Amino acid sequence: MEKIWLKEYPAGIPAEVDLNEFSSLKDILEKSCQRFAELPAYSNMGVTLRYRDIDRLSRAFGAYLQGLGFAKGDRVAIMMPNVLQYPVALFGALRAGLTVVNVNPLYTPRELGHQLNDSGSTVIVIIENFAYTLQEVLDKTPISTVITTELGDLFPFPKRPLVNFIVKRVKKMVPAWRIPGAVPFRRALSQGAGKTLTEVSLNHDDVAFLQYTGGTTGVSKGAMLSHGNLVANLQQISAWLSPFSKPAEETIITALPLYHIFSLTGNCLTFMKVGGHNILITNPRDMPGFVKELGKIKFTAITGVNTLFNGLLHTPGFDQLDFSAFKIALGGGMAVQRAVAEQWRKVTGVPLIEAYGLTETSPAACVNPLTLSEYSGNIGLPISSTELSIRDDEGRELGFGEDQVGEICIRGPQVMRGYWNRPEETAQVMTSDGYLRTGDLGYVDQRGYARIVDRKKDMILVSGFNVYPNEIEDIVAHHPMVLEVAAVGVPDEKSGEAVKIVVVRKDEALTAEMLIEHCRRELTGYKLPRHVEFRTELPKTNVGKILRRLLR
């Protein structure tokens, strides 16, 4: 497909980026820590770590991990919300040459056990609020070292003990847990501070992350994102932002969880590369508290999903904030709704720019120009060094225009190396000429803008998180009163889509409430069915396959 989109690039954005400027994420981090040493890097609850602090603390943590015998390529799981310990643990692990496995802290024991076993993680850094979940599955996983942290561990005295006391004793947010031999995070840092971090040689081929995403087979699988993939995407995103942002001058609001690829790359890593200041929001669901936090900061940028922007717009006081420095709002993870985008522009004076990507593309693939003044409904233009192809079911390339709808396929240096230990599933999503099949159906207009019209896969997208029907169906089918089940996505005002299950009962006494309670024990919150419908039969093909598309 001809790169007609290049003509739409705003001035100053290159067609290609320099992939060889940095050898690894470690290289980028160490150069940023040196260049921006005295600038604020990450803040949380009024406490700030400067780049020199991140350098010192991540060096100590990396040295501690090396001292325990962990070596290049070993997997370390990180299971925590947006707190200061996250970037310290992340960069410490990467500097030690380890591969990071991000884990959703709200996982159930079943989900956590699968990810630890599938990734072969041998060490986990976990906030103790969720240690009780780990305790349930620990002896069935390869984990040999558990490092636990409390919410306020990197706060200064007396704020640290005060916050930790309130979280544990007053708000009772830490269920009882017992893991013999668990090492406190602060002890790991103090022991690592006395050791030397051994230099590890990393290049573009080394795997930086196993970033888990839902699988069509019903189990989540790890996308192997190399240092080269992430270096490429950081170069691409920072090039796209460069005409509108200045190194060392940006303050970005980081409310999406850092274990999610959008926030990990778009906020934590991209703004670290340019000397920006990440404001970590630990609990964005507390919208009044979130808005109060925003009132203390002159921020220049924010990323989020449609539900987050909509929530802010409906929170009292948001429209009274100081937006004088604000210039970049980037929405991704799910479709941005026109009504939300228009209201956002009206309240803040800043357009809500839609972006598109996948875990498998590290994630940025298409972004609308930041010069856009109003909502377009497009997912944007392929970013620098990225090719987009629209293909039919036989893999033939289609042309431009609304009548040329096919599967959106992406090729570029940010596309993953494949799924961890799943060569067959990797082969299913990669074309012979190196394109990733996204599973999204769309077209490219005559100017080069891409638009999604439907989803080829049965995946359900809830607030930017992938939910796969097979996993939901597997859990529901285990209920002794269920004969058959199908899970589909239905439109939802708040989350874009919600999970609906259509069930054929064995026993008429089965209720929707019983099924949802059954699911709650096995599935994290965003995967829970929001709607239950009972039927006497499900639509099927002549060979008995359930037709989810008909149900939708």
C-alpha cells in the first residue's frame, strides 16, 4: 500500500526514525538519568523522585537481584499499582538484564498462577495489599523470591510510617497474608546499595517484556517485546510529539495503570526519555480525589481511555482546573466517543486526540496529528517507520476508500517478536511478509487516515482491556447448573463494551446472581459479566460451533 499518509504528517515529523540511536531501554534510562539528573521524574501523593534518585535506587535494586543470582533473561514479575516503587523495580530489573512480566494487581489466584507459570517468573515484586492472592498459588509456581512493598515505602519519614499505618490499620486495605522468607522492598534496596551493579550488555534482540494479552484460546499469552521494539516505539512516539513538546518541560498525568502497555510506553517510558515528569495516580477510580490532585499541578499532558476522560468531565471541580499549560490529551485503548471528545475540548480547550495500537505493537501504531482541532472518528495515520495494509480474508491487499474494508495489518520495528512459547499462535497473527494481523476491520481513506468499522475477532474491549470470550465461557461452564454458554461484547456507555453471557441452564433454579458470584471468584473485575440472558438454545453452525456473531 502506497504511503499516502506521509503527505498528512505535520511539519517536523520524519517519515522514518533512527532505530540505532539507543542500544536498549537501559541505554535510554541511563542517558536520561545523567542528562536530567536534577529534574523531577516521578511523583506520587506529593512525594517526588528526581532522575538522580531513580538512577541510585534502580541501580541498588538491580544489584540486589544480581546478588541473589538472577541473570540476563530471567523473568521478574511486578505486581503493583501506580506507586513510586514501580519505576524503581522496573528500571532495576531492566538494568540487571532481566525480562519484566507486568501483572495486574487485581488478578484472581487462578489468573495470577497462570501468568507466573506460563512466563516462568522466578522472582516477584508485589505490593502487600495483594500478597494474600499470591499466597494461595505460590507453591504451585516457579517463584523462588518474593519481595513485598507497602504503599508508602519510598515516602520520607514521617509520611512513610503514617501512610503505611493508615492503609493497613485504619482503612484495612491489606488482607492478612503470610509468606515465609518474603523480603521487604526497603531491605532489598539497602542491601543492594552496598553492592555493585554488574554491567549487562543488551541489544535490540533481547526481550525486555513479556507483556500479557488475552488469547483466542481463552488463556492470556505473553507478547515478547524486545528492547528493539520498545526503543523503536519510544523513538516513534517522541518524534510524533516533538513539534508540540519540549524536553525537560513536560508534566504528564499517569492515571492508567503502568502494567498496561499504553501507560507503560506512552507515559512511564516515553516521558522518561525526554526528561518529563510523570504524576502517578494510584487510584483514579476515586474521581474527586483525582481531581483534587490535578488541582495541585500545572500539567501539560494526559493519556487515558474514553471512560477516564468521561469520568473526569462528570466530576465536580474538573471544569475549574487551571488548563493554561495543558496541550496534549491522548486517548487510546478503546474508541474515543464523539460526545466525550467534544465536551473535553469545550471544557479544557485542548482536543482529545485518538491513537491506536496493540500490546503486540508496543503499542503505538497509528496516531492522529496533534494539530487536529476537532474529533474525526479516525484512529489516525501510521506513525513514522510504520506501514499499514488493509487485507481481505485471503490476504490480498485492498485499495483506499470506504468500500475497501478489510483486516488492518501493521508492519514496523515496534511489532513483537512473537508470543512466548506459542509458535502456532504467532504464525496465526503474522503474515508471510511480516505484517501483524490486528483482528480489527477497517479501511484507509484517500488521505491515508485509518478507521475501524468492526472487529474480526470475538475479543471484547472493556475500558481498554482485552477480554476473550473463551476464558469467560470456560469459567461459566464449570458451574454445575450450566449446560451451554456463549460470551459476547455489548455496547456500554461507560466502558465502551461490557461482557454479556447467554446461558442454557441444566437447572431452572440457576439465577443471574448465582452465575456472577461464581465468576467473581475466578475473574478480575473488568472481565465480570454485566448482563446475563437465559435461552433454551444457542445459535450454531451445522458442525455445532456457537455463532457468537449472531448473538451479538
